[in-house]
Amino acid sequence: MNAEDPDPIKALGQNIGRLRKELGLTQVEAATLIGVHQQMLSNWENGSNLPNVPSLLKIAHLFNVSLAV
């Protein structure tokens, strides 16, 4: 990764936040639907932590998106 490449962790978090807002969900609502605490979702959105694979699958299902790169 060079200086021009976006940080993939931050990019994932930004996408989760954008998709959540597009559905009109609060962090609490989205976290409940995914099955995690609001703070965990916040950590994902701000790029300080990554979701595990089961959570990624739930996120993809909730937002109706693919996990393909």
C-alpha cells in the first residue's frame, strides 16, 4: 500500500457508516440488528477495529451488499 491508497480499514468503516445512514438507521438500531453492542459498531465505523467474519456476513445481509472485492 502506498501513500495514495486509501486505508482499507477506514474505507470499510466509512462504507458501513454510509450504508447504515442510507437505511436511516442509528448505530444502536444497526448494532442490534447485527447482534453487537453500539460501541463495537462505532469502532468499526471509525476504523479502530474490524468486524469478524460472522459479523461481516450479518452486515452484508443487513445492507444487501456483497463481500466480494
